[in-house]
Amino acid sequence: MSVPQTSALDSIAMRPRPLLARLRFAALLLAGAALYAVSLNVADVSPARLLEGLPRLAGWAAKAWPPDFSEISVLTYRAAETMAMATVGVSFGAVIALPLCLLGARNTAPSFWLYHPARFLLDMLRGIDSFVFALIFVAAVGLGPFAGVLGIALHSAGSIAKLWAEAIETAEPGPLEAAAMTGASRLKVVLYALLPDVLPAFTSILLYMWEFNIRASTVLGIVGAGGIGQELKNSIDLLQFDRVLAILLIILAMVTTIDKLSAWLRRRLS
């Protein structure tokens, strides 16, 4: 049995075309460089202005030492307020995220018509930062940490639900199918077959979001949502740089401690 021979034209057609590939790469490189140049212009990047501002920054840094811890009780309370905002906000976000993640996962969504609206809602909640939500809620409920809690809750709900939905979609289908074959309802399949499988991943994601939101909530006070960020803004407005340094050191200590605690807990769960 003879094997059909490849013609010369076919061989030429099958060869890679390095010149065309190089031209395409060069065109993409030029387009990227042009986009970056436009971005620099739109962002008003000015090294000259930075050089002019460096002596001013150096003067502020000199005034910041030594840090002023004379109001350590107030600053500690504000730091605790920041942690409370993040903790309560993430817990509220998790409550909102639980039904949304079931609707936003392909293998648990009741129907196609619920899956896509749920995913759109998750993208919307994730796309609007907690800072923006807090700004809106400050106008709605007034100044204070409650506005920060609500802002964190809504933004966290979208992020947590998306990550939980991805964990659900990667769960082993065997236990779900076995539970469904016994005649169990959808709710019982979720409670007794799905949740035990994904619970470690859910907890790890929740800890990560708690850690992230403690870092993020340190600046919510800038819009009047309470916490240590409010003390930071007040100190900067009054040019009290020694107090600013004290606040930054407290934020650094708080965030580092929470990061290490969260990482340790996540390691224990893995």
C-alpha cells in the first residue's frame, strides 16, 4: 500500500512563516508602546514635578521623627474599630455570598436563566470598590463605621461568591451524583454532599478576604467611614507628621499580625 507523497506546494504551505510572525510581533509591540505613551500623557506623569516634590517629602519625613504616641489609647481604639469593620463586613458579605455562589456555579445553578444574572451581579459587586460603596453609604446612613461595614459587605459579597462558585465548580461530581441518585432534594445534596467537600476551601477564602479587608479598610476613614483611616486623614490635614508616623506604625503592626494569623489558620486548614 503506497503512502501518498506530500507535494512541494503543500510543504511550503506547512512551513512556518517567520517573516509574517515577526511583522505581527513588531506591530503588536508598536501598538503597545503607543498605548503606553498615550497612558503616560493622560496620567500626567512628570518626573520633573517628582524631583521638585522630593525635598518637601524629605522635610515631612524629618518632622515625623520621633513618632507621637501621646494619644495611643485613641489610636488603639481606632485600630480596633478598623478590625471590627472588616470582621463584621466580611461576615455580612459571606451571608450574602452563600446563595449567590450557588446560583453563580454551573453545577448548582437551578437554570441557565439564573446563572448569568447571578454572575453579572457578582461582577458588579466586585467591580465597585468598597471605598466607593462606603462613600455612598456615608451619604445614606451618615458618618461612622457602619457605612464602612456596609461598603465592605457588598464588595466582599461579590468577591467571596465568585471564589466560592469557582470552588464549587471544581468539586468532585461523584458525591453529588450519588446523593442525587438516592432521590435527595437539591437542598440536601448541597448540605450533605457539596458543603462538606468545599468547606475547607470556603473557610480559606473567607480568611483571605478578612485579611484583605482589614488592609483595605484602613483607608475607609478618608471618606468618613470611621476607623484608623479617619485619624490618618485628620493628622495629614493638620500637618502632624509625627502623629502620621505613629498611625502608620500601628497600621503596619496590625496588618502584619493579621496576615500572619490568617496565613497560619489557612495552613492548618489545608
